[in-house]
Amino acid sequence: MRIINTKQDILILRRAEVLQAEFLDQVEYFFLQLRYELVDEAEGEFRRQRPRPFPLLLF
């Protein structure tokens, strides 16, 4: 099981080559979409209501 909380976690998995690059591309794209959806349009910043992690569990 892998837990991805940040972009750095994705980079670590890429370097370790524990998952296929194509799959990590999709995971990274998912996080980019999530970030785009959560951008505060008034301030142009990435914000979430609660500052807790949004882990992605991979089995």
C-alpha cells in the first residue's frame, strides 16, 4: 500500500520506480485537477477548508 499526500510523494515513487510511470502520470493529473477545482478564484490560491491531508491509497 502506498499513501500519496503531496507531489513530493509522487516524485519519490517515480525515482524508486515502484509504480509504472504512466500510472503516476494519471495520479499526478488527478491531483492537478483537484488543485484546479479547489483554487480560490478571488485570491488565486490553492486552499482547502480544512488543512488536513488528502491521501490517495494505492493497493
